Amino acid sequence: MKAVQFSQHGGPEVLQVQEVPDPIPGAADVLMQVKATTVNRLDLFQRDGSRAVPKLPFTPGLEAAGVVIKDNQGFHVGERVMTTRAIEAAGGGGYASMIAVPAADLLRIPDGVTFEMAAAAGLTASTAWGSLFDLGRLKAGERVLIWAGASGVGSLAIQFAKQAGCWVATTSSNNAKAAELYRLGADKVINRREENAAEVLQRAGGVNLVIELVSTTLQTSIEACAQDGRIVLIGNLGGQLATIDTQVCRLKRAQIIGGGVLRTSQENEQRILEMVAAKRVTPIIARALPVEEAAEAHRLLASGQLLGKIVLTHASVAATM
């Protein structure tokens, strides 16, 4: 089979298409042909060496959507499936054209959801849901700040929070993105280059929950909180170091909750796909490229100019249902 991998750490140019052995499924595995995957920040960090990988050469790709190749464990040939644990599958991650996935890690893709849409939801939607509800304990009527609304996690978190009956603020780097974020349902979009998010939100009464995707903005998140606010620390888009005023945090009784590598339950992931099928939420696809153009996809993600997810498709599957 073919897979896009890197044999050494470096820039996007280290990603190369290779012929590799087909995966050998175990007794509990389902063999699937990958149709679509996405590019995540972790892919970039693994490629440049700032995050460890088990061994080289390495095939990235955190999620994968595709079709079952061989009957096993209650799954049948031709069934449309996806996993948010592709990176743990035999054969490599979603940048591989074929992987062997434990049946327990598979979801069924509902009718009306393309492979590209399923992949674009994938781990991103799982993380957004887990941060809002599993760790953040978001309830109807609460106020939430979601940093980096144009990111994959941010764009879905906005939609989930609105579905839950909450008031949603988010941040953007420019007015063009802001217009799209309002379209997704945001009640307030703060241009982080022109406004202080904490001041804006304190004038509005503060927020009960912050989904912190930048990390260097942690002090601003604390200041944006109402009393007893919660902050779920999910991402480090701005870097890993932040200085906070512990007195402000203490007096507000703000809770800072580390998100780690976060995904929600399999049941919730299936529920999310059903929400996509019902058009209650829409994964935002910024670009769809052939997997052979993974290097260009990495460059695009690093640019920070896109809104939503970059999807990589394997040959002849674009828009397949």
C-alpha cells in the first residue's frame, strides 16, 4: 500500500509518499481502506521533532474515515466507518491508504455524511465536546469564551455550545474570519489584535467557562472569568509558557483544568456524527487536498490563515458518499 511518512524530522519537505507493507490485522481488528484524514497541529509537531514519535519512519494522521475491506467483529465489507484513534492502528495513521483498527475504536458513518465531513469532525469534534461538557461541565444558560474560533476545535465548540443553549464569545485575528464566526452562531467575536478580551467580557458580566486553546492567553482567560469560573486548557497554539497573577486566580476561585490529549466517549462521538447528519452542526472544511500534497497542507496549517480543517483524501474518493 501507499503511505505518506517521514523518515527524519524537519520541514514539510520530509513528508514523502512511500510503498509500505500492508497492515496485518489481529483477531479483534477491522481492515479498512482510508478515504480521508485531516491535518492536525500534532502532525506538525511530530514531523518537526517537537513531539516524540514511537519510531521512524512514521505515518501521521490522528483520524481516518473509510470503508471496511474484510468482514470481522460485526463490521462488513463496504460499511463506511471512521476512527479518532488511527494513529494507534496497525499500518500507521490516516496518511496511510489502509489500516487495521480495533473494532472497539470504530464508528459507523451515517448516511448523508461524506468521508471528508466525518474526518473533519473526527478528533476535533471529540476534543471540542470533551472540553465543553466532559471537563467543562457546561450547562444551558452559561456564558463561554472559546479562544481561536477559526480553529477546527474552536469552530465546532462554538456550534456545540450554541446547541446547548449558551451565550458564546470567541476570538479572531481579522474581520473576515469574524464574519464567518458570527455565521456559526457566536454572540460576540473579539478581534484579539484590537481589543482586550478580558475587558470586553467583564463589561458583559464575565464568563463561566473558557476553552483555552492558546495557553499564552491564560491570564486574560482568568480575568475574563466570572466568580468560580472554569478554564479548560486544551491547546498551546501560542506556546507552552504563560505567567499568571495567582492573586486574581485565587480571589476569583477560578479553576484551571488540564485537558491533556482529550477525546470524549465513543457514544458521544457517534452522537456527534448523527448531529452532523442532521445538519445540527457542520464541520468546517477549509481545504481538501490529495494526501500526496500533505507537505503543502502542513504549510497551509502553519500559516494560520485558514478557518476550519484541512482534509487529505486518498485517490479517487473526493466527495464520495
